[in-house]
Amino acid sequence: MLAAWWCRARDLFAGPAPAPAPPVMALPALWRAGSADIADFAHCPREKRRTPHAMRADGSRLCFRCGHETQGQDS
């Protein structure tokens, strides 16, 4: 009885379901449009070491650790 109540309470307070992920076939189109980023490791000038970055289609990068944004060659 307690387990059923706990599951029902968890479902009520969980909030809305997450949005579905875009289809895999649409990802290249999103990348070309600049709406999707690719995660990779690159040199961060602020931290002076390799850190995980979001690589954008225009060549710019965003460091996940410190938030430093590096301009790309197309910017």
C-alpha cells in the first residue's frame, strides 16, 4: 500500500515529461543551421589547458567549465 502511494506521489510531483529528442536524421541539418553544437575537447585560453567545449558550425567554441567563448574563423 505504501509503495503504491509513493509511486503515485512521485508521478504527481515529477512535472511534465521531457521534450522528445530530434530525429537523428535532422541533426546534420540542425548543425548546418547553427542550432546544434558538437561536444569536443579543445584548448581553453582562459584555463590554459584542454577542456570540454561546445563546437559550433561557425567555428566558435564555448568552454563548458568556465564559459569562455572563442570566436571562430567564420565569425
